[in-house]
Amino acid sequence: MSSLKRILNKNLSDFSYFYGYLGNKLIISFVLNILVAILDGFGIAMFLPLMKSLGSNEEIAGLGNLSFILTWMETLRIPMTLLGVLSIMLFFFVVKGLVKYVEGIYKTILQRQFITSLRLSHVELLSQLSYRSFVEADSGKIQNTVTGEVHRVLTAYTAYFQTIHGVLVVMVYIVLAFTVDFQFTLLVVVGGLCTNFIYKVIYSKTKKYSVAFTESNSEFQGLLIQHVASFKYLKASGLINRYKRRLIRKITDIEVYQKKIGELNAIINALREPLVVTVIFIVIVIEVEIFGGQLSLIVLSLLFFYRALTHLMNLQNYWNTYMATYGSLKNMKAFNQELLEGAERRGALVFEKFEKSIDFKNVTIQFNGRTILRDLSFSIKKFDNVAILGPSGSGKSTLMNMISGLIRPDEGEILLDGQRLSDFDISTFNSHIGYITQEPVIFDDTIFNNVTFWAEKTEENLRKFNQACRKALIDEFVSGLELQEDTRMGNNGIMVSGGQRQRIAIARELYKDIAILLMDEATSSLDFEAESLIQKNIEFLKGTLTMVIATHRVKTIENCNKVISVKNGSVTVQEHALV
């Protein structure tokens, strides 16, 4: 199987992509497809024996090498009568119908399996993406690819394999036609290949517009995300109409590409039948007038070509649909590769319990070639209450991200209880961390689900929920709501104030069973009184948690036993809090 995948990767990259999700199940689908075509061909071939049974003895010569069907009938002692021939014809078409049904069900199963596997792979790959790779990624592309592009890739998958199925069916009919009249069939095939040059030009243009459409759609999604995220600012500053014009221009680009793809598809639909009929017309004239052939001998071949013509027209339509969605497929493959390359490197060790300390040893971190923090060496011991002090942009958040394992240093090492942090499966360490950021993370769900992270609403969990709300000074607010803890927060907590969002985020971390609490400007959205009260509540956690607080306020660090000051890319450490 691995050797087959190597061959496919080299010669049929798109087929290999689909094969990676469905494997040998595709081969079963092809076999069913070919079987349907063969049964249909045999059923059509029975028209000539039918004509013989009606008294036309000349027509039987038109069977050519398919005369073995008559031999089978004689062997089975089926009389060459109207009833006998119709019975065999009915048998072929009934069996064909049954196989066609099985094939249709199987195709549906494969489509569902493909789209489900694709979505599950996105969820898995995004979950494994490293934080640094995520920061450097295009959010618009991510949004567009995992939502709208998935459906277009499904369309590409369907059109691609409908094309292959069409090719297989046409090939079966051509083989059957060759067995009847080799010369006539050869002339038709040559004529058909000549028309392919016209379609090739159209397919090439469709492919180009498809790629441009996908790129424009990703850019539009990025602009739309920023429009929603910055709505308040754009509205208040009077810039929303200027930004709206950017969206309109991108929408216009998308519609232009869709229109061009539609026009090319219309050309194909208009040309298809006239071109094929013209080829058959010319070939009949050449066969009869130049080579002196008899029209009666090519009747069965014409029947096969008529059947092939229907599938050929559908085939070309499917292929152009595939070209129209090729940009989405190309984008999807590139996106999957980016996620794989940006996957978080995880060690094999499982982190079970924080015992001693987190130690930085000559750590340096860079972004885009610029050094953010350099040669850091300090230690955070278990149950320490540490403050990271520095002005905005000094690197406090970057330092917090390294402590949490979100970002790996470019130089030096971070040790966790004496073991390199990179040796651990970082997800097992992250599960012991509470992280409260300056911009609170609020989900569009109830307050209870936001705090408990969708825990079951048991008596014990309600008790823990209420306790966390009291410590975060949000209990009175929650109890005063009509639906209390079942009140929905709205998109990004839009239904409540910034301070309340921050307290709910704090309550979530206090609800968890954690060993390390990281607070990155976590109380910056609160007034001084609320901040002081929360600081006092957090004081009760001393001796039970290791706390690291990043702030630019000197007042915030009064109760910390260690202060790490960040300035100009380096740090200084003091063992006593600043007052």
C-alpha cells in the first residue's frame, strides 16, 4: 500500500490526496462503476439479437466479437425468440440497477467519510498547532479554509471522482465498440481527441480563475473578521464606511471571478453536443463514402457511442466543476501542510505534579529576526508569588508565554523540576496552569459554562462555581440576573462590561484544580477598588498556588515575594517586593 501511495504522490497528487483519506475503498467504487457500465453494454448489445428475433437476419453481423453472447444463449438453451432475448436483456438491466443502487449508496458513504475525516483532521491539526505558528498564520485563511472551503473541496472531490467514473464508463463503451467495429471506433476516438484541445484551453482558464477566487475569498474572510472585532472602534471613529468600501471591493473581485467561471462553464455546455455530433457525422461519412463500409454493420457501435456521448458530456461538465473548485483543493492541501509543519513538538514525558521550580537558563527569544528577550536566567520556586514588572511592549507577555510553554526559546533551556520543559508532553503541563489574560476569553454561552468550561451541572460543581464567583467578586452580579448562572454572555461577552468579563475569566481559573496561576495584566480592566478586593482574595491562595503576575503597575506587586523587572530585553530579579 505504501508503494502505491508513492506512485500516486508522484503522478496523481490530487488522487493521492483523496486516497490518503479513503484508501482502497476508492478501488471498490471504481469496480462497481465498471461493472455497471459492462452490464449496460451487454444489455444494449441485446438489441441486435432482438432485431434478429423479429426477422432481420442481416443485423446479427453487427455484433462483431460480441457474438459470444449468442453462444452463451445457445449453451444455456435460451431460444432466439422475442421472449428469450427480452428475458436476457431484462436480466442485464435488472442486475445493472441493483449494482447501480449499491454503487450510489457506497458513493454516499465515501463522501460522508471524506468530509468527516477532513473536518476531524482540521480539529486535530489546529489543536496541535504551536502558538508561534498560530500567531504567524493568516486568520482569514484559517477561517475561510475550515468553513467555506470545506464544502468547495467536497464539491471538488465529488466532481473529480465523477470525472474518473465517467472516464471508466466511456472506456468500457469504447472497448465494447472496438470489439464490434475496430476501424469505425478508431476514427471516432481520434476525432474526439482532436476536440479535447478546445476544452483544454477552457479548463486552463477555469483553473486560473478558481485559484484567484479562493485567494480573494480568504482575503475577504480576514477583512470580515477584523471588521467584526473592530466594530466598536470603526463605528465610534466614523471609519466604518471607509472600511466598508474595502469589503465591497473584495466582494466585487469574488463575484467577477465567479462570473468568469460561470461563463466558461456555459461555453462548455454549449459546445459539447455540437462538437461530438459533428465528429460522429464526419466519421460516418468517411466510413461509408470513403472506406465503403455498411451502415448496418456500425449500428451497434453507434449505440455504444450514443451511450458514451451522454457520459462524455457529463464527464466534461464534472471536470470543469472540478477546475472551478481546484483553487479550494490547492488551498486545502497547502493549509494542511502548513498545519503539519507548524505542529507543536511534544516530548514523551507526562507532567504529573509541580514539585520544585521553573528555571530559566540563559534563555533568548526572537521574533522575525529581532531579539525580544536575551540571556534570561532566574528561578520561580513552588508557591512563589512572582511579579513581572515592566512597561508595555517590554516583553512581559512573551515571558509569560515561555513560562506556560506556549513559546519555546531560541537559545538556552527552561527546566521544570530539573527536567527540560521540551522533554514533556506540553499539554500535560498546560492542564496544571491557570492563565488570565488582559483580554478576557469569553465564550458565547452561559456564565456557568464559561466558568466551569461545560462541566456537568451537579451539586458539587455548583458549589465550586459559587465559591469561584465569590473569590472573583462576581457572585452578586450573577445572583442579580434573571437567569442567574444560566444567563448567556453573547459573542465575546458583549452583553456585560469589560470588568465583569475579566472577573468571569478569573472565576474560571479559580474553579480549576491548578498548580500555577499566570495573570497577564489580568486586573487592568477593573477599577482600583475591585482590583484591591480581588488581590486580597488571591492572597488566600498563597501557599496553595504558584502565582506569576505580569503588570506595569507598581501597586499591584506589593504582596509579591519576588519581582522580575523587564527592560530593554533583559531582566533583573529582586527577592523582595517593591513598595
